[in-house]
Amino acid sequence: MAMANNKKQCFVCNKDKIIYSCSGCSKKFCLLHLNEHLQSLNEDFNTIINDYDQFRDQINKKQPFSSSMKQINQWEKNSIELIQQTAQRYRNVLIEKGRKDLDKLKRKFHAITEKMKKVQKENEFNEMDLNYFKDQLMEMKKHSENQMEMNSKENPQIFIEKLSRRVIQKLILRKWRQNGSTICGGNGRGGKLNQLSSPEGIFIDNHRNIFIADVGNHRIVRWKRNENQGTVVAGGNGRGNGLNQLDWPTDVIFDQQNNSIIISDCGNRR
């Protein structure tokens, strides 16, 4: 504050007195009202200090990112539950598939051995019969070894990849409103043209045609927009390694420029 040498009008009382200027607001006060002004400033400053103290208490009590942490914890819980459910479902699929393959191999083995017993009992066999039984045994051994190799090396990786994709898809779908509509399949598991069996990879072209890797049916199916059934465009001739067959195809891409289909034929490793 600076004291003036001449009398001037006070901002508050409007009387001519010796006045003092406030460097903050640039207003001029007499001594009495200057003291009142300073007291008011002190009170305002104390109010600000009190507000700071209250905010400090809020900071000390506040848990960092409490709302976000709750959301993350809930997401973690939901994700773990979904992973466990999906993993169990695929365990069951793997067990069932292995059981069916083993039953099929046992039935074939039983049929061949019964035939061998019959030939041996009748004591009527030649080199052609012996070669046939040898070839059948080698074929069954090869099938058994290939099946064990797929189960121990490749299939677990396939199922893990499927599991990961399914979990991610379901986590995304959980964020959407549940008002979707079925555009392909939805008629139970099966091999008819209006059915699918364990569908995996999909591709949608510029005409909105949907190409589906129908894994369980060992085929690629194309569904045109608003159609109630699909068209087999690759495979569909049973599981196998022929050029017109597929074995657990997991993904598909339609090359529109060359009008060709690129398929990940997982079971045939091609």
C-alpha cells in the first residue's frame, strides 16, 4: 500500500480524506475502510485455505481409480468364467471326438480279425489274403499314429486358438444389446444346407455374401444375402485329403480379384 500526499475521495465513504491505494484492486480507501478492506481480504484468504484443506482431505480419502478398478475386476471375473466354460466345452468336444475315432478303429479292427479267424479256420488263404491283412494292419496303425499325433501336437493348438477367438467374440458381444438376428444356420447342428456344425472363420465379400468355414462338416459354405440356406463351394465330400475334400477347415478368404477361395485346411496341414 502507498499513501497519497493529497486528499481524495474514499471508494467506500465517498469522503475527501487521506487515502491509500490497494495494489490488488487499484481502489482508493481511507484508513478506516482500508483496514476493513484488508480484513475482508484476510477472511477471503482464510476461506480459500479452508477449501484447500477440505480438498486435501478428499484426496487422502479417495481410492485411486476406484470406479475403473471395479469395472476391471468385474471384467476379469467375467472373462475367467467365460474362459473356463469355453475350455470345458472344448474338452468335451475333444474327448467325444477321440472316443468316436477310437470306436471306429476298434470296429474296423474287430471286423478284420473276425475275417482272419474265418480264413484261418477254413484254412483257405493265399499270398493275396496275407498281403491284404498286412496292408489293413499297416493302415490301421498309420491311422492310429496320425490320430495320436494330431491329438498330442496339433489339435490342442487348434482348440486353444478356437477358444481364444470364441472368448474374445463373446466378450465383445456382451457389450452389445442382445437384439441380433440369425443370418446363417440356426437350425441345429447338422450337415444340411440350412445347418452348420462348429462354424469358425467367416469372410464377407463386396456383395455381402458370407463364406463360412463349416469345420464340423468339413466344407466351405457360401450364404447369399437373405437366403435361408447356403451353397457348398468347397469340400462337402466327407472328411479326407482328396483335392475335393477338407479336414477341419478353420478359416476362409475369398479372393474377389482372382475369383478364388483360399482355405486353411487344418487337419490336412495345407
